[in-house]
Amino acid sequence: MLGEKVMLRVRMSTKDVHYAGDLVNGARMLDFFGDLATELAIRMDGDEALYRTYEHIDFLAPVYAGDFMEYYGWLEKVGNTSHRMCFEAYKVIELARDSALEESAANVLNPPVLVGRAEGICVTPKKAQRGAQDPAFRGIREAGGKK
């Protein structure tokens, strides 16, 4: 599991817009990174865990309503109760926003555009870790997150 990526794919909507020009608030990216952290913790320990801290957050390019995004997360390091996680967000499709085209025109981005990344730590208290008790999780933690 260490280094193995999990992914979410979503389309940003007008409900995500926070600024003029249909610009999405960068903090929205953190919502999805948090969802990835939860999935990684569940896969590791069978528990949602608690997100402790982001150590680095980089917003690298704007995201707008209508953009299709892919969010990736992976375990970088597994400790006794903590997990170091890394995240990346890519824009894979964007609206064309070209007055010569239909309003609904869109472009597939090849390659996708890296719009953000972050690193942080998630903690699963020992009493919440199912790895030792549950056969479905046995051996994952002992193998450093690999199975």
C-alpha cells in the first residue's frame, strides 16, 4: 500500500465558485485531499483517522467551474500511529471559454495540468487501528504499508 495511489475524479461546479470569473477557492482542493486521506487511513487501519496537519500546500494554477479534476493521494511513510501522505491535483478537462465556440465547448488537457499539491500527517490512535485484530488488515502495517 505504501506509494500506491488512490484517486478521486470530480467536476467543479458553480457551487464551488468563490471568486469573480468562476474561480474556485483553493481550499476546495483541501476538501478532496481530506477525502483521499480518509480513504488511505481506512485502507491502512480500517479507521477514518484524524488529519493532524498539512506541512506543505502549493496552489500552482487556477481552477474554474466546469473543470474536471483528478485528485491523487498516497502513503509516503507509515509510523506507529501516524501516516505521512502526499497529494496532487490535476486539471484534466477545462471549458474552452472561447467566444468563437459554443459556450459548452471544452478541451481535454494532454498532458493534464498540475494545479496543486500538499503533504501532511494523519493519525490513527492505536485503539482504533484494526490491523492487529482484523484478518483483512493483518500484515499491512507490519509490512510498512505494503501487502
